[in-house]
Amino acid sequence: MKAVISVTGKDGVGIVAKVSVKCAECGANIIDISQTVLDEYFAMIMIADISALNMTFGDFVDHMAVIGKESGLQIHTMHEDIFNSMHKI
């Protein structure tokens, strides 16, 4: 199972590290990552393997949102099944 994690906000030191550490603490393995900085704004999309989470997926979503709020970022975590369903024609 996989999740799509999007992170947006003002650029700053350590954003990738903060999100990566939280994923690791929760048992999610980052498979792919793309990030960019546009002017002063940070944007990142991650694909994470969530098959070894040490909590429910709902709790993982909440943990990611909290780290985002604490860091002044928007972090949205979506299960791959929902993501794929939303993008089918």
C-alpha cells in the first residue's frame, strides 16, 4: 500500500528532514520524492510505502497534518486508492 503526501508552504530550512523523520517514526518508507522552491514557496510530493505503519492510516494522516501545522506548512496525506479513484476518467 502507498500514500501520496503533498507539502506546501513558505520555504525554510529542514522541511524535507522534518517530514522524512515523521514518516520514519510512523513506519512509512519514502519511495519517491519531488520537491521544488518557487520564489519563496516550497512544494513537495512524496510517495510512501505505508504497509509497515505502526499506527492506523487515519492516525498517520493526523500526525502528518500536525507536523505541518507546527511548521507552518500544509501537509495532505492521501491513500493511493483514493488518489487513483479521484484521477480516473
